[in-house]
Amino acid sequence: MNDSISAEFIASLKAMVLEAVEKDAPPGGLGDDEPLFGPEARLDLDSLDALQVSMTIQQRFGVRMPDSKETRRALASIAHLASHLVQAGKA
């Protein structure tokens, strides 16, 4: 993970994602590099959840993710999302 990304920013992204998908953190918490989607993901998120998260990101940070490949990459994990937002200049 990028060293310039603060622990506070990571924690706020975790809270934002969990709030957007209306889920509680999994046992032991949500790991920075833990997959958010797919067979190994503990949150069991689906495409509707991805839409909810991307809409929340747009509202909170003003970052649109119109490309589905970009969205999949950015939402692979909290660490990927943080890096995406840093690259977009929003963190």
C-alpha cells in the first residue's frame, strides 16, 4: 500500500464502504488488502453493492467511475480504492 495514505483515511474508507452497502464489519475487521468482491470476499458484495459504493464515492469525493473495468480495479480492496482516490487527487 502507498505509504502516503494515512491510517485515518483507510479507516474512513472502510466505514464509508460498510455504510454504503449497509453491512457490519466481518469478524476481525475488514483488512486493507482483503477482496471486497468475488469468491474470497467475506462481505458477499454484489453488483448492486458496487453501484452503491461508486455512487457514495462520487457524492463524497466527486470522483466518477464510468468505466466498469476501472470500477472493478478500484473496488478490488480498500487499499486499491485508497490508491485510486489518491491518484485522482481526492485524498
